[in-house]
Amino acid sequence: MAIQGIDVPLLKKMVMNGAINLKNHHQEVDELNVFPVPDGDTGTNMQMTVMSGVREMNNCQSTSIVDVAKILSRGCLMGARGNSGVILSQFFRGLYVAIKEINKDILNVDDFLKVLISGYKVAYKAVTDPVEGTILTVVREAACNTEEHRKEFKDINSMMTFYLEQAKISLNNTPNLLPVLKEAGVVDSGGTGFVRIVEGMVLALEGKLIEAEETKPKEVKPTFTYCVEFILEINNKDNFNEADIKSPISLLGDTLITSLEDNIYKLHIHTNKPGRVVDYAQGFGEFSAIKIENIRLKHTELEGGVYSKKPKKKYALVAVCFGDGISQTFKDLGVNYVIEGGQTMNPATNDFVEAVNKVNAENVIIIPNNSNVIMAAEQAIDLCKDTNVRVLKTKTIAQGYASLMVYDQNVDIDVNVAEMTSAIQNVKSGEVTYSIRDTEINGVKIEVDDYMGIANGKIVVSCKDKAETSRKLLKELVTEDSEIVTIFYGQDINKAEVEALAAYCNEIAPDIDVEVIDGKQDIYSYIIAVE
């Protein structure tokens, strides 16, 4: 059926269908990570970003398309994770900006084309140095090429189908724009995630609503706070479609498990909105049993759920860390609040906003320790207007560690940021991890399960033997001018191994000071800072 306009119900269906399609394919997007390291998370970040927006959108009862677009944009902003997630949230902000300007109950073909163009323009503005061959290119080329062919479209369907085709063409061309993609033999992961969203939107226009697939979460620590389980007696079994309850509820969390026998429907889900799960399900029948449990109490100490009303202290530091030993080290060096994550789970913008509120300080310095976390942290600056927030551009744990060595709570924040930034520039970062696929990067041939040595963001060595890889990496990082080496060793390393590596440091540079710290991190056998 040819669709001439998009109203609130259809917009909700399109966005939700796109979100579900990405959710169902997020693991394949994760696997497109250029580096063959086991922490690829673009698909996870993007689906969690858009799901955050969809959850808020579905809870919005307004009949105004402007209100719905605003709520969607805000939800994506607060849930934005990783660079691609932040860019995606800005795309949805661009949609809202245009919808607000158009201010009509139903968007026609020309209106929605303006919306798509606004999406790419706002996304570009959010990035200081846009890189072509990424999700930015895909959203721009899809919109601009569609605009050039405007006269060919008689309805929304034909326009969105063309928009999707152009997005796919642009995606397939990303390796020609970004050499690292071509060398790794992959297309851009962020662009792939965006295409999956658009695919779902087009299917919604065709009346084909996607059902969320059940997946097992890969995170050890739960992302959501509550575990909800219930048994529901369905009121009208003959007219009951399981997808009507399952798909919307799937957007409220993860670890969804369901079963239906006769008129008895059982459901289990992890969520941050238990009330919404229960309220929505109640429309289909009567509960015979309900259990809601706070699962995060087993993993972290909560702070009472309210922010402190005490007078604000002058300074506070917030850092993103992974590994209990690394986190404790950062706390020992003055960090007031640690956000767990960074490598396998990038924090959302809302995590930084909550952290800034909890530390209750006039000045807050955020130390992201991951290049894929910086943009989400920076979005918190404008959301915390009562606090002077600065974000250090620390891309590694090693850089964050070095910055803390020069932090002084007795000097002005600008002086601190300048000194800490200088320290970041003077440290060399190294990591040892393992490969999850065969590839070749920067002339280094890598096979699956090889150990890789990464120096300042570049893979410089790949070997079958972990100790050999670690020594070659140190040889790359340590020179006669080096003064201090700090080695954070992971869960897979024993004392004898790390002591042997420390001794090798002194073979390279006899006068160097070597500090060994039990980081207790996973995935990375060693994280090394050389100053």
C-alpha cells in the first residue's frame, strides 16, 4: 500500500522496527571491528543507544509527532554509547529538529526528506573532525542522493526504499574511503548498524513488523537493574498474538525468555523499568504470579538512590575503568567515582551525568580511558550545567594512569587539565590481547588466537606465544630514554610470568623503574604505560 504520510503511530512502528532489526543483528555488526580484538562493540553500542530512545518513545502517550520525536531524541541522547552510538543519537536529534520546524501532524514525502537531511547535518555537526568512510558518510550520501532523485518518488515507500538502496551503496564503498577498512577486509561497522535500522523502517512501511530474537547477553555484569518474572493468564486466547506482547517488552531490557501453554504466558526479563513491563503485560490478562528482584545489589553498592545534599566540594575525578585492580589503583590515586566498563561495555552519556551528580563537586574532570568513550563523556558537559565538567581525551588506561600522576587538587581546573593533558602526550601505551580472526593490519599478518601487541593504538606484533609477544611489544615501547614502566597484568597472568617480563624491561633499559600492578582485567593480558 502506497503511504503518503507518516503520523505518530507509523513513526513509532518504523523506529521500533528499525531498532529491533538492529538488535537482532547487533552481533554481526560487532564482528566488523577493524581490529580483531575480542572487544568489538559497535553493534551493541548502537542497539543500546536506539533502544534507550525507543523505550522512552513507547512510553510517550502524546499524539503530537513533535513531542514523540523530542522524547525519542532525548532517550537516544541519554543512552548514547560509543562513537557510533553518539553519532546515531545526533541523527535522531536531527530528525527532531526538522520535525519541530515542520510542525505538522502528518509528514508527507517532502517533509520526511527534510527530516532525513536534517538527520545527517546534525550528526556531522556533532563531530569535531568528521572522517569519511564511516556512518557519517552513509547517512549523508543516502540523504543527498535521495534528495537528487526527489521527483521520482510518489510516496513514502518508494522514497525510503531508494534511501535504503543508497545507504547500502554508500556502505559498500566505505573501504575505498578508509584504507584501514580495505586492509581489514570489512565495511564500516557503524554504517552497517545504520543500514539495519533503515531496513527495519522500510519493512514497517510494508506492514512487516519484526519480532525480537532471543539472545544471550555477553556481559558478565548485568546491564539492567531488575529481574522481572511473571505468569499471566491471557484473557482472550483466540485473538492473542504472542508477538504483540513479546516485541514491545523486549525493548525494555535483555535476557528475555518466554513460553506460552494454552492461555498461560510466562516471561522473564532483565530491565530498568519493571513497572512498564508489568503495566504493558497487564493489558493482555491477569497475573497469577509476579516477582521483581534487584539483581545489581549483588554486584555493586548503591548510594541510596538520591544525590547528596551536602555542600559541594571543590574537585572530583570520574574515571572509566575495567578490572578490579585497575579500578582500585585509580581510586588510590584520587579518583572519586569509577564507572565500570570501557573495553567490552562502553558507558552511556547518562552514566556520566549520574556520576557527575553523585560526586557533588563544583569541578569534575572525567577520565574516559578509551577513544570510544570520549564522545559520550563530552555529551554530559551540556547536560550538567551546574557543574564545571572537563573531559580529558585519554584513549587508554595507561594515559589515564599517567594523567593522575600530575593531578593537584589545590590548583585551578584549567591548570590541572593542561598538566594532565601534557602527561597524556608523554606516555606510551601498550596492550597484549588475542585475535578473534585472521587478518592483516599495517603489514602485520594475524591469525585467529594469535597474541597481539598493540603500541599506541597500532598492532605492531602478532605471535602464537604470549611471552614472546609481550617482549616484542616492550622492545617497541621502551628506549634508553624511558624512565618508568608500569605493567598492569590480567587475570590470565601469574606472578612468575609478570616478574619475568619486568626483568626483561631491565635488560632493555637497566636504569628503568618497573612497577607491577595486579589489574585483574580480562581480555587484555597486559596493559603497559611507559614514561
